[in-house]
Amino acid sequence: MSLTGWRPFPPSMEHEAPPPERFETIYSKSTRYGTNMSEENNASLAEIPESDVLPENLPPVEPPSAGFIVQLFVVPAFIVMAVVGVWLLFGQLASSDQDLSSVIVDLKSDNVHRQWRAAFSLAQILEADAQRGNQGQQLSQSESLATDLSQLLTSQLKITTPTPEDLQKQSYLIRSLGWFDLPKVVFPALAEALKVQVNAPLDSPERELQLELKQSALTSIAQIAGRAHERHLPMGDQYFVPAFADAAGDPDPRLRRMTAFTLSFFSGAEAADRLQAMLVDADEMTRLNAAIGLTRSGSTDSFSVLKRYLEAVTTDGSTSESSSTAESGDAAAENLQKIAAFERNVALKNVVKAIGSLGGRLTLDEYNDAVALIDPISKNHAIPEIRQVALEALKQLQQPGTETD
């Protein structure tokens, strides 16, 4: 049979479409139940309720609550973090001895970079151990470690022309020695650091590093002596460092201030004589540090210096709210003003405490002067902490001729 002229529909039906009603029925039935269903099946399915065939009213979807999210994610995360933290803690404790030994080895290495990292790491290890207190390794009592570091510092200080890197490494070693409570072991090496000559050109980085090295030595000595003072262990003449005399007369006032502060923790006659001489220093902060240091030993010889400072503070109005830092468009100037204000407040607090510690030792005139100067501070100063310190000082002051309980 020839296919020429074959058509799928008769010519009369090629352009005819199903009736609209029929098309809608076929579309809806075939879409929902399939296209190969008979009319009978479609009719039977039409009798089934819509809710039984395909429910349209599904339960509402609600977002997860905060409590559910916490239970699902946050709580397990905390558990994992706690486990990891415990594991890291025990791992650190187990490897601390090995880490410390490797740091000591690196300090003696010829590699400058290894030496630098080791010096920095050692200072951190000793500080962290001191902060742990009784739970630490008590490295501050390790005589062998203190001896090794002291010998290493002494050998480093013998370098005739140290580079800036050498000076920085020496400063880290000096600060590390400040964490040891073994003055007989570490003081000789720190005293050698105080003898370093500041001979670099003015305003040069090397000169600042040399000054910083000597300041670090004084700071480490002060830390050791201060901790002994807190434990009521006096640092007598046997611990006095002869290099203090040179530091007390250094041209740089920063070193003189730090020397006076350091000597305040020594109870021997040599320290007292040196502090007495520093009461007439040209630098005000040096005079104050020396005066406060003498009051720690119960001496009233420095009361006149403390009194003059309080008189100056009262005169310039720095005990009131008006003494706050003035606003300025220059950020650097504002920062310097804030630093100066902070230093004045620290000095004022220490002076008031020092006068209060002299309660019962002052003459009647000195007592009246002290009360007249401290009472306005307790009432009018802008900083609550300083007002409280002044109140405590007034309670400590005892009028001559009265008896204590």
C-alpha cells in the first residue's frame, strides 16, 4: 500500500480541537490519575473523596526553636571543647619540661633567630608558671635554671660591640631572671647589667636599647625584692647592689626614678642612706619615690617632700573634676595629657598611702598639716579610688598624744 497522501486524521478533522469541556476533563483526570485510565475508572475515582486520595491540608511547618538548636549544636560543641581543653592541658604539662630544655638549648645556639625565639619563649614560660602559683612547676625556685640563665647573661654582657639584636636578647634574659626568687643567684648577673655603659649616640635606637637594658635590670631586682617584701622577708645590706650608687647618679632621670623605687624595697642602712640623698634630686618623681621608700621603713624624714607635693596638687586644682584632660584637636597631645594625668594620679595615691602609713609617728604640726591636705582629697577628688585611699589614710593617722587600742 502506498503511503503517499496518508494523513493521521481525515481532512475534515485536522484542524478540529476537542470540545472545551472534554479537554478540561481529560486534562484534569489525566494529570491527577494518569492518561491511560478508562472512563469507568475515572468515574470510580471521582466518587472517592478528595481528602482520602490526596490530602491538601498538611500540618503547618514550624521553624526549630532556640532550645532545639542549643541541644543539637551548642551543647555538643561545649562538650567537644571541654574534652579538647583537658587534652591540651595535660599535653602541655607533660611536655613543659621538654619545652623548657629545648629553649635552654636554643639560647646557647649560634643561630641568632633561634636565640631570639628562645629568649622570648623563656620569658613567657616563666611568667606563665608564676601566674599559676602553687599549681605551676615552681620554676622561680629552680636554682639550676637560674644559674644557667645568669651565666648565659653574664657571657652575653661581655660582648664588646653588641648589635641591637644582642641588646634585645639580653633584655629578655634580664626580665626572665626577674621571675626567680633567688636573689643570691641572680643579683650578681643583674648587677653586671647595671654596669652597661650608655655610650651610643644621642637619639639613636642603640642608646634607647642600652637604657632599656639597665631599666630592665632595675625592674627585675625590684620585682624580686618586692615579692620578698610582701612575704615579710627583709632585703638587708647583704643584698644591696653596689651598682645602685652609680644608677642613682645617672644623668638620665628615668634610671634615677627606677633606682629610688627599687631601693624602697631594701631595709638596710645603705639603701636608707642612698634614699636620703635622693630626697634632693632635681627630678620630682625621683624625690617622691625616695620619700615613699623611706616611709616603708617607718622614717618621717621624708614628710616634708610628701607635704610639698600635696600642697602643689591642691594648688593647681587637680583634686577636682576640673582637672580632667582638656579636649584638643591633636590626638597625640591628648594622649600625652592622659598619660601625664595617669602618672599624677598614681603618684598622688602613693603619696597619700605613704603619709597614712606614718600614723602615730608624726608630730602634732605634721599631723595637722597631713589632715588639712588629705581631707579635701577624700571629699572632692574626681576619682573614687583616690577618695577611698584618702579616707583610709585619715583613719590611719593618729593624733599625737592619743592611745591606740
